[in-house]
Amino acid sequence: MDRSVDVLVIGTGIAGVFTALSIDSKYQVLLIAKEAVDNSNSMLAQGGIAAELSDDPIRLDSHFDDTLKAGSYLNDKEAVAFLVKNANDAVESLVAFGIHFDKDENNNYLLTREGGHSRRRILHSGGDASGYYATKGLTSLLGSHPNIELLEQTLALDLLKAADGSVIGATVLQNDASYYPVYAKIVVLATGGIGSIYGATTNDLSATGDGIGMAYRANAEITNMEFVQFHPTALYQDASKTRRRFLISEAVRGEGATLLNVENKRFMEKYSPTLKELAPRDIVSQAIYREMYDTWTDHVYLDTRHLDGVYLEKRFPTIFKRCLQEGYRLGEDLLPVSPCEHFICGGIKTDLSAETSVKNLFAVGEVASTGVHGANRLASNSLLECIVFGKSAANKINSLLEGIPRCEKIELEEMPNYNYNYKPLRKKIGDYMDEYVGIVRSESGLLMAQELFSTMLNNLTKAPNLTRYYYESLNMVTTASIITKQALSRKESIGCHFRLN
């Protein structure tokens, strides 16, 4: 069995779905989801989409400058300018697809502010469920696009390459049983993040670095992986049995919430005297880490007691409800919070059209390194990046498809299938990443992690296994190894990458 399509899009977060919907309807698109279509980080995004809805150069420059400052000026300025310039068009594209953003009684968009932003420019949907409503709205349109076929429970294993090095498709494993090639003129990786390689993450637990692993084995350029962003305020749950943590949106601090250590002392003024709680995420996360270290604890507090609880319930309905379930009421109780893995700022290197270093391979969304984020992502630039570069990718793909011939099919090698248990290995990856490749790093710790991951990778590579859990584990240790190697190479502390030595 095999399949042939014009475009194969791997991943069903907002980047993958938007790209698929933007490809010309005369081309056949296959969109695959590792699990259900709704399992993605995009569905979990609370904050919103950052955009200046104006061509006012002062406002555009403000968004440009805020992005550079947050990224410690390691950003690609051309990519940042492209993002900011196309932000308004991105919002209009979403609205044209039927996505609604919250408005006031005068039909004006409600805008909020988050860390690192010098002004209110963030649109939101459903108060604090922007990713859910945007992604759900887009996926609901797939059925009305007959050129797009959706396959769920289908894991992409490896990219297929022609003799000249160009990508011609990918092998997939459907329903943990059916193994076959999908041939495509162009492949788009939209596989999302890497959160599951850490012991705790805000990500959907299906985020196992699959796109990074596939791209690495296909010799694509992968860059800036040392810049792993930790969200400062994940709800601290001591008895939690899952690695996924519930995120308390930065927008709560944008509405006036403050941070206290366990001695009930506000501390952000020590680390960022001007921006305080609204400093970029790297600064806030590192400050919380220091406070936890100094006070011998594993959390701090988010304080909303001085804010109107009725307003908070209306503004943050999802967060309010979840906190109640955990025994906390916004506006009355201190919320225990701590940083955990949230977003990879690096990834597969792409240009402004989302093309990678491998011919006919594109990457969009969190798996891509567009250069926009530099050493630390500015809040709510991620959904914007998905749309701006997803649209750019689709435009380039539409211009290329007619000139790409159908490829010759290749014979797949048979693979063994063993019911091996990779859970201990995966737990060890998370433990080492938390301990040695987390918020604070040292050369000795990174070297220990590198040696362990190298051994793991060699052992897995020598014993291929046609199961989802093997390929996820292979992608996890590949991603962990790349992050560790690039963290070792960057000696100075900057942005999300903080080294003691």
C-alpha cells in the first residue's frame, strides 16, 4: 500500500491546518494527526495573538522593538519585520475563515498586554482560550475543502528522499498497524513542540519532538535549540501524576497580578525594576528560580487578591474554573506557581517562505526556526508566527507545485515489531533534562547529559522497532541530544539559556 498526494502536511495545530487551508484547492493535500486532530499545543494556547492592527509606523516599530528586546537581539531582523508587517493581514485572514476575537460593546477589539509588550496589542478569543477557538474554528472548515483529506491516529516516521536529496514524502504508521509510504511533491512539517522531553511541561503530551527528529535524520539544518522557554507561571501541583502542567496565562499579570515568594514578599523589582512582573519570560522564570533557591522551596505565589474577582472570572473563565477545581479562587487566594517547559525558540531553520535547507521540505509553527524569536519568544507571537509563515509557506507552495514532477516510488525495507517498554528510558530523559538542561545549566551537567543521550541514541538506532513508542522515544532523545549539544556550544548566558559556567 502507498499513497500519492501533492502536499503532505504533518501536524494539525493551527500552523498545519491554516497552511493546508491556504493551499490552492486544485491541489490534493493530506493532513495527518498523530492522535486526534484536537491534540495539539495550539488548542492549549491561552494568551492570544499579538498584532498591531494598523499601518502606523510608530506602532509597528514598537512591536518590532519589543520582539527584539525579548529575544536579546539575537532575532533575525528581516524575519521580525516580516512578522510585524503581516500581523494585521494575519488577523484578517483568520477573521475571513470565521474566527472571532473578543470585542467590547462598541465592536472594538479587546486588547490586553503581556510580558515584554510595551502596549496593549494582544487579541484574545473566549477570554483565555484563544488557541482553542482559533484552532477549533479552522479544523471545523476541513470538511468543506474536498481537496484536503484528514488522517488521524497516523504517525509520520521518517522523510523519504530522492537520490538528489530532495524530499519526496514520508513513511507513516496508521493506527499502530499499517506501515506505508506517502509520496508528495512537498512535505510540510508542523509537528509542534518538544515538551515531553522534560519532566514537566505546559505542552500537550503528544509533543515529543517528532519533527525535529525527522528533520535531523533527513540532514536538515537545525538551529538555536538551546533556547528553551520556560513559562514562569504554571500552576504548582505537588501531587500531580501527569507531566503536563496547567498554565496560568501571562495575561493575568497583564491585568495586574503580582508575584510573591513564600515569605509573601514581592520580588520582581529586584530583577526588572521597570517592567517587574511584565518582564520577558526568560527574566521572570530565572527570577522565580532564584527566589525558590533562596527560600528553599519549589514554588512562589501569584497574587490576585487586590483584583476584582468578578472581572477575573469573566476575563479568564478557563483559568478561573480550573483553579476552583484545584481549590483556589482568583481574587481571593494566592496561587502556587512555578516555571516549567513551554516553548522551543529554535528548530528547523527556515526562510521567510518557510523553506528548509532540504529541497521540497517546509516547516511552520513551533517546529520551525524562522529567526523571529531569537533567544526568547515574546508572549503571543507564536500564534501570529503560525499564521504569517503558514500563509507565506502556502503562497510559495502554490507557486512551486506545477513545476515539481511526480517521483519514482521506492521499496521500503521491512522492519521488526517488538513490544518493548520505553517508559524507563523516557523518564530518564525527562529527569536529565530537568536537572541539567533546565532553567540553569552548567558545563559539567551538560556534559553528563550529552554522554547519556549519546548512549541512548546509539542503542535506539541499533535496534529499530516499528512502533509509535519507539519512534517517539527516538525523536525525544534526538531532540534532547541536539538541545544539549547546542547548549554546550553557547558559552555565554543570554535569553532562555542561562549558564553558571
